[in-house]
Amino acid sequence: MHHQNLLNDKSMGKTLIAYYSRRGENYVNGSIKNLKLGNTEVVALKIKALLPDADVFQIDTTYEYSKDYMTCIEEAKQELHDQARPEVKNPLGSIDEYDTIILGYPNWWGTMPMVCYTFLESYDFTGKRIIPFCTNEGSGMGSSVRFIKKLCPGATVEDGTPIHGAEAANADSEAREIAAQLHNRFIPSR
Ligand SMILES: Cc1cc2nc3c(=O)[nH]c(=O)nc-3n(C[C@H](O)[C@H](O)[C@H](O)COP(=O)(O)O)c2cc1C
């Protein structure tokens, strides 16, 4: 009953909610507002409320981007152009205990912030499941899922849930959909 064991082992694994989110000035429905919590963080906390056993890790950089929105846009553009790999602040030593990673990030220039690339390159995601979600101002998931698949070739990467950043505070049904994906887990066909 090797197959059975495999499924049992998998269902014992824990879930990690890992997210990057930028506090401060943000572009919300056509105007610049100052946000106490970033949009992605608002959604991540909704998911955590639905999955109390999940651990949460905030992916952060060791330096701060400009509080000024337009300057930050330029900083991020340069990092993408340079294919930068910003250091992750207080990184997790290991992700071995997690079998599912719910990965949240804002859409930056059509993909993830570069620090999410650093995060994904820091561990071996083989055999793990990644459930992405991405807050954005209209570009949806962009190319992010394609890059996650490239960075984590051994992982099962779901299609991802795009969320309009300005609607983050109302994204309860999206949070429920994301949390519910834990229960219709990938079952190996062998
Ligand atoms: C540097 C930067 C680049 C962005 N690029 C895009 C983009 O290409 N497409 C898009 O729809 N929104 C873009 N946005 C808007 C954010 O994706 C959106 O406001 C998101 O909800 C912010 O999440 P956060 O508050 O968790 O950081 C960008 C925002 C920033 C700061």
C-alpha cells in the first residue's frame, strides 16, 4: 500500500502562506493612496484566517523601496531589467515541512517582484504544490506563473488567482477559493 502511504504522508504536510507586499503609496483606481497594509498582505491575512494551521512568511527585502510610488516603479523596472536577486530578509532556514505553498505577490511590470525569484531559487520545491495569487491593477497574473514553473520545475504549480488590488479588502470569495484549493489536492496518477 505504498500509494496509500504516499497520500497519507502528503496530507500530513503543512501549508505555508508566503507573500510579498509593499506598504506605503500605491496606485488605487487611478489615484495614489497611502496604504497601511499592502493589498497582497490584506488578502494573505484573509487566507490565514481561513487556514489557522498554516504558517505565514512575509517575503521582504533587506532594503526598502522608495515610499514614493513613481520612484518605486522605476526602481522595480531597473531590477527587472538587471534580473536582480534582492536578498530576502530573515529567510526561512528550510521549507521541508511544507507540502503546499500559497504564494502571494503584486504584479510588478507583468511579473513578480524580483525578491520572489530569490525566494523561489532558495529552496527545492520538488514534490510540493504552489498555489499562486497576484494582486494587480489590471494585468492579472501576467507572466508570473510561467516564471514560477521555470524556477520550480519539480513542483505542481496551479494556474493562480488574480485579484484586483483595489478590491483586496473585499476579496473574501477569492480568499475562500484559494483556501479551498487545499482540499482538492493533486493526486499522483501512479
Ligand atoms: C513597482 C510596481 C509595478 C507595478 N506594475 C504593475 C503592472 O505591470 N501591472 C499591474 O496590473 N499592476 C502593477 N502594479 C500595481 C500593483 O500590482 C498593485 O497595486 C498591487 O495590488 C500592489 O500590491 P501590494 O500593495 O501588496 O504591494 C505595480 C505596482 C508597483 C509598485
